[in-house]
Amino acid sequence: MKKQITGLVMLMGVVGLVLAGCDNQSSENAAAQSEQTQVLKIGATGQSYPNSFKQDDKLVGFDVEVTEAIANELGYKVEWVNAEFGGLMAQLEAGRLDTVANAVAVTEARQQRYNFTIPYSYYGSQVVTNTANTDINTLEDLPGKTISGVLGSNHINVLRNAFPNNEVNIRTYETRDGAMYDLVYNRVDGYVNSKPILLAEIKRNNLPFKLVGEPLVIEEVAYPFEKNAHGDELRAKFNQAIEKLSAEGVISKISIKYYGEDISSK
């Protein structure tokens, strides 16, 4: 009888240890899952001064700081994913990113694929030329000329819409540097990008560029999210954070830091 009782006690002890181990494992899994849900995977090229670029091997810039401020407000951590712009948008569409923070303009075509937050900045789509090009001074001087731009950028679409009969030749590049420096060395006649970004690049690198006329359009810049429950939830949270940070002047302050002016409102 004592042997049976002893055996039963030992069995109960083993079961207790197993259950305790399961509880510990469940707790660890739950903690891991909880931690995982607090991480946002966000894309940025890391080559787009001054909105996302590398400084001393650290990703910095206007879009980076605004995004980090939003994440901090919401209690998230950001895991940055760097790639060329077209690849980032493809990763978002494939569900490998939560959103993209790289001056993503709100367009009708993109709205068909993504749901956007309220705007957090505004950019004028601007053409520049080399200062040596004395025959290019206005938009009316561009027909027959070759204009560079970043592949996948909405500025290319804006340029096509401005010259719908293919009056200008458009040359696309995977990176901004390629598009920009071909104009520096006069391998193209012009380059299209956001006006605030162009002015920041001209000042930073003393580039031999001049503005060609007025901006083609003024674009709203916002965060794109997938059209599903997860995307809708994050989009709602981002909207609340953007409104709060805008009201507190946080986004305006970050804008002035990187652009020298407030591009967070029209």
C-alpha cells in the first residue's frame, strides 16, 4: 500500500513538473507573441536625403523621425527595412511590410491598392535642370528634352500627365543618386523630384541645379496600408498619432530641422 501511495505521489510530482513546464513555455510564447505584435516593419530607401538616409551607419531623416515619433506615441518599436522604392512598395503589397515611410504620394492608382492615412507632409513635384542649360528656363522649354526620375516614383507619372503626348523623353533609374548625378554631368536635360527634397539636396551638395518653372502639382504624402483588418487597425492608430503630433507641433519641428521650412501643412 505504501508503495502504491509513494508511486502516486511521484507520478503527481512528474505531472506537476510537466504542467509547470507547459505553463512556463506558454508564458514565454505569449510574451514572445506580445513582443512581436509591438514591432512594426516599415520600409525606407535609406538613400533619400533628407527624408530617409544613412548618417554614421544610422538611418535618419524627416520621414524616419516622424515615423519613430508615431511609433513611440503608440507604444511600438520600428524594424526598418531598406530597399529601392519600387521594391518597398512591392513588399508592402506582398504583406512583408506594415507600411512605407519614404515620401509616398497619395495617388488615385495607389488608393486602389492601399488605404492611406491623413497627410503628414506636402510636396511640390518639381523639375530642375543644370545651371549650364541656359536654354531651359520654363516648363515650355522641356519638349524634346530628356528628364530623369526614380523608377516607381509618382513624379514620373506627374511628368507624363504634364506632357501627355510624349513631348519629353523620360529616363528612369532605380536610385535617386543615379537620376540626380546624370543631370550633374549633363547626361540628361532635367530631373524631377519633390521641391523640398531638391532644395535640400542642392544646399547640402552645392549642386549646379536651378528650378524650372513652378511645381507641376502639390502632392499629399501619407502612410500606405494594406486593405485588410490589420492594415485598417494600424491606419486608425497612425491617424490618431499624426493628429496629436501635428497639434503639438512635433511634425512641424522635425520638418524645419531637415528642410528649413514647414512642409507638414499646405
